Amino acid sequence: MKKRPLILLLSAIVLVSAIWLALWLFHASTQTLDDHVQAVAQQLKCPVCQGESVADSPALLSQQMRATIRQQIQQGRSDQQIIQYFEDRYGPQVVWVPQFRGFALLAWLAPLALLVLGALFLFLTLRDWRTTAPAPSSDTSADDHDGANDPELAGYRQQLERELAAEDALFEQYTSETYKRGTQA
């Protein structure tokens, strides 16, 4: 009986995954040639325009690049081969999204590494704070915190009370009442 919710959850996950995979495969197979050209052209920067992809640019060079992409798709080349073709001709700056190699790989992985290191540092710091925090012992009383059992602190306290009582009549009244309650108890 306890395994039933787990089985239902796993069944739901498998069902949703299967539906998602079927939709993804169906969508990929029904992509038109124009959609495929647009998808590849979105990954390339226009060498003439600033800040526009080849798919969005109205420049003559971008139109020629889209025609070249169309021809290469019809010849059966993969998206990576087409992107590599333009990168060979125009340089690595023509690729809109940096490829995962060389210095670009470092640019992709450095933020992730810093995030993991920061989380590890935070975890270790919090763990050390928790283990080094002094745990209150059950055998200490409230008098120990006030310093009543320490003769040196008790002397300082009496001197402070005398000085405050000499300057303030209300404090003198408070200390005498406290003293009376303490002796009656």
C-alpha cells in the first residue's frame, strides 16, 4: 500500500516524458525547409549589421547567406557543418552563440564553477559556525552569567552599584528593594 503513490508518480513521469518525446520528434520531422533555414540563420550574426542575426537582417549579404544555408540543407549538410562553413569564411565572430571549445568553453564553464565553489564555501562556513557555536550547558545557573559566583566581578558590580546609587536616587531605591527581596528569599 505504501508503494502505490510511488508507482503512480513514476507512471505519471514516464507518461509525460513519452508524450513530450513524441511531440518533440513529431515537431522535428514536420519542420519545413524555410523553418530549418531560419533556425540555422538565427545562430549566425550578420557580418554587415550590428546586433542582428542573419535571419533578421535585411542586408543583401544576409539574403545571400540564407540562400547558401538553403542550398547546403538541400545537399544534406548538418546544422553544425553549415555553421562551420560560415565560421571558416567569416571567422568565429559570425557565430551568434559561442561554441563549446577553446576560450569560449572557459567562458561557459567559469560562471558555473564559481557558483559551485561559492555554494561549497557557504556550506562549509555555515557548518563550521554551527559546530563551533558554544552549546549551553545544563549545569550552569543564571548566577554564573551575572558573575555572582566570581568574586572579582562581584566586587566590580558592588562598586558600580554604589557609584550609580550616589548619582541617582531612583537607582538607590531599586537596589535597596532588590537587596531586600534577595535577603528574604
